[in-house]
Amino acid sequence: MNVSFDYEKAFQQVKKYLGKHQDSFTQAIDLEKDINKRKSFPSEVFLATALQKCISKEARLIEQTGENHPDVVMKMNGVRFNFEVTLMTQEDERFRCKSINAKEHAVTDKPKTQLTSKILDKTKQYERWFKKGIVNKNDINIIAVDLGDTFSFTPTATLLDAAIFMMSDEYEIHIDNYGSKCQLPKSRGFLVKTGCDGRESNIHLDHVYDGLKHIDALLTFTKVNVLESSNNFDIININNNENVNRLFSLISPHYQTTIGRWRILWGDT
């Protein structure tokens, strides 16, 4: 049974929480000048609507003003949750990973390298917001990635792990009562981005891991046109934050949901 998501109806329900004042969903997209934001706006509407459905009386979405803020914000038990949303695409750039000694390990266009790039972009955005005081360490800061049509059937729970650690032999995992305790490798390699003009840029994976110090959770979701309960939400709870566990408990009754818990050992400790 195919069920199309009604974006217009959803937009009317959540537009004030997205800081939008347009009359319609179509108008909001048409007036957006940034092509990437235009593509990802449906993902923001979907996530805000899903959260509004799940949080019920436990929490509330917060009305947004201005332009410089996370895409979706909610409050639960006095704690602010920030969601910065991005959409996976394959249209603009190609990615691969190579080790510290320049030997290439990953193949072009693998989902994990593209997801790593998306996470890197959003950690940089959060760093800018921290400096400006728009978000702070007392908030729950979340990167939410819509896997889109291209990666909608990728095993998402393992994809998040692969995107951060890139290769299974590049990190150590020890299981304890907190879940997975990960020791980041000393030699982490580079993410290579090739632009439309053919030029390459190397981004050291240290920047990805360092940026995660500001992030409390990673979340991927799909919004396929099936029964809404069949859409997937996968969450990685960094350092086993109890507020992220509460968020998971609200989402899981409504959607297919998995949660992974990390304790990341930063640096050499």
C-alpha cells in the first residue's frame, strides 16, 4: 500500500516552528534561493512533523525567528534539543577515502563516505553556532540526515558506524554496560572530495571526529512513500546521554527505530 506524505498539510502544521511565514509549502520552496536548502526543506518539514507527532505532551517544538538557527528545535523537561537537517544526494560531488599513507581504501560514491562528508559539514555549522552563542553545551545537539531516495534501502544502523570510523579495522570496540566504547585510531586518513570542476581537496578525518565533541547524537531517517510507521529512524547516542535515550523512547512507538550507544575515548586516553 503506497501512501504519499502530504507536505502541504504538514507545512501548515509546523511552518512557525521552522521560522517560515509563507502561505504554502510550494511558495516556501520557490522563495528559497539556496539550492541545497531548497532540496532539503522537505526533509525539515518531515522531521518537524514526525517530532510533533511523537512528543505529544512530553515536549514541544519551539517557534523559530530569523535565519541563523538550527532547522528544528524542541524543548523537553527544560532541555533544548537542536536538530540540524541535511539530505543525502549524489548529484554534486564524488567522495572517497584514503589512508594516512595515501593508499586508497574506499571506492568512489560509497554511501559511508558521502555520509561522512554530510556529518563534517554539519559539525562545522554547529561550531559556528557555538562561537556565536546560538547553541551551547547544555543543549542536546543532533545532526539529522535524510538518506533520500538514493540510500533509502541502505542498512542505516551500520551505515552510521561506517561513516564515522570509515573502515572496520581502523578502530577498537570494547563492550561494557554503556554499550560500545570506541578508541579512535591515531592514523585516520583523509576524506577526498572531487568537485564538479575535477579538482580534489583532502579533509583529514581528525576534523570529523573533533567536531563530534560538540554533538550529542547522530540520526538518520527515511521518508519513503509507504505506511508512515514503516519509515526508519536510526540514532547513535554519543556518550550515552540520557536525554537522547528519552528522545528515542518517544520516537520508537511510532516508527521503526534503532539506537546505538557510544562512549568515545577522545585523544590518547
